[in-house]
Amino acid sequence: MPRPVTSRHILLYAASEADADVLYATGFFAPDPFVFIRTASGRRIYVMSDLEIDRARATSNAHRVLSMSHYTTLAKKRLRRTPAAGDIIAEVLGDLRIRRVEVPAGFACGVADRLRSRGITVHAAEGSLFPERVHKRADEVANIVRAMRATEAGMQCAIDLLRRARVRGGWVTLDGRRLTAEDVRRAANLEIFARGCMPAHTIVAPGKHGCDPHDTGSGPIRAGEPIIIDIFPRSEKTGYFADITRTVVKGTPRPGVRAMYDAVLAGQRGALRAIRHGARASDIHGAILALFEKRGFKTGKIDGRMQGFFHGTGHGLGLEIHEAPRIAMNDARLEAGMVVTVEPGLYYAGIGGVRIEDTVLVTRTGIRNLTHFPKFLEIP
């Protein structure tokens, strides 16, 4: 769990199913906001509704679990009106003799204002309240690996569907009809869901859809066009994410696709070799840009839209799909214990997109690749 910080009281108020800091601090899933306090001495205090209080007392890591109803009643008596969340939290803090709290930068302004009106000093942290989140413990890595295995099973279902399909009249067909991006996405998502992970916005982006890196893709799939399949589900049990991307073609690749794929694969391999403790993110990203440029793949505005390689090389991954650090043109240095994605890509309007992504653990001397799924372009 997060290490105690002896100089500050930390206050969080959010639903742990939606807020990664609350889930990290508590390990307790709840769909509705609840109060979490970590005192300067490191004690963890929850304030829970009647709906959740018994479960929290039985299964959480809290040192104390307090009743939201009790403090709501106290606040109502004091104010002689229905109390807001900030009023209730102020009652809790008063009972604990806490007059100053540190909150995340995204803490609700209305709650903070109400606390201040009750004499509580509220300081919004400039950085992360839990900077240790950037370095993954062994159990966190294991959670990501389990999510990755489910994700790869979904990827395999997508690939198997494309393998069973046939090319007819320039289109990819199955059972007498044109196969669609929606068909492939459904196959992957159903398998992932069956393995205990929650897929969301899975990308199956054929042809022109692949030119926008976050276009989820739609419609019939043409033979020979690149299909970006990017899957990033969350474990229902642990809350940890996985992330993998492969680009494939059903049939013979159209002109230009093979050269793009080979360049992206070479760029990714170079990045995987370069990543280690102390490596500079800008060096890794810059080397890929240079390789692409050398191979004739320029990045910039072409015909009014960004084309080439115009996103970062990767990002941290854990309880959020996008965490620190970013591997891009920045000042970040990679450190042992970080889990990051490595996902260079190329995107051109006349061809489509190519992206290849693995998730890796940074070590002192290199990486441990958490992704096992093979890389290939053509599906016969």
C-alpha cells in the first residue's frame, strides 16, 4: 500500500471505481463517492454510507471505518438544513481534530469551498499525491500480466475470425456476407469479458479509419488494407489495465503497407532495445522519428491533416490506461519498476494506419516484455 507521509493529512472524496488514486489507496471498489483520509501518522480512515459500511469493515484495509449517516446527522443538526458533502466531511475532520488537508489537483471545487468556509485549510497538490504509483510493485505487475493474458485471448479471437474469412471481390467475407469492424470487435470483446476483464472502445480500424489513432473503426473491411486492432481492457477484479496493438492485413497488402509496417516494426524494436533504467524518453522517441524520416516517412501536415508519426511512443499503464511517464519529446527518464507501452505508428490518408504496441516492465538493464502475442502483417 502507499507509504505513510508524516507531514500531511490526505483527503480524497470520489468513487474508487472511477478514481485511480482512491482505488490505489484503498484497494476497495465502490461505485459511489466515499471519504478517504490518510492521517499524517499513516492511519487509513474511511467514511462510508450505510450501504457499504459493513463490507468496508469486513474486507477493506482501513484502520477505522466511520458512518456517513452519523456525520450527516451531526451536520444537519448544526446547520439546520440538508448538508452538502463538504459539510459532512467538515464534521468528520473536526471530530478527528484535523484542520488542514491536502487534496488532489482535480478535487471538487464546491467541496473544497465548503470545507474552507468551515475553517479547514485545503491545499491542492501540485503533483501526484501518490508518486509511488509510477513504480509498480510485484503484485501490481502480476495484475497487469493477468489482464494482458485476457487481452491476448481477445486478440486471438479477432485474428481467428479474420483467418476464417475469405476474400471475395476485394472484400473480406464470412458466411456469405462482408465482415465488418464491428464483427471483429465483438469477437474480441466477448472473449475478454468472459475472462474477467471489461473492454471499452476497442479499436478495430480498417483502412481510412486507421488514419485517426483513436477512431474505433466501423463498416466492411476491404482486402489488402491495414487493420489496426488496439485492445485495452480493465480487470474487473483488480482494476488494472492491459494494452496491446497489432496491425494486420487480410490478403495481399496494398502498395505502401508493407514498407510502413516494416518501418514501424523496426522503430518498435529499436525502442525496446533502448528502454532501461535511466533512459531518456526524448532519446527513444527521437530515434524513432529519425528512423521514419530516413525511410521516407515524414511527419507533419499533409493536405490539411496531421500524417506520419504524430503521437507519443508510449505511456505508463496501471490503474489508469494513461499514466506517467510519457515516452515523447519531454524531460522524462525511465526508471526500473515502471510499466510502459511502446507503440510507434504511421498514418497516411491514402493508405491507412499501422501501429504495433507491447506493454513492458522497465528493469535496470532493459525490459521484461509483458506481451507475448506474435507480430505479423499478413493473414492468408
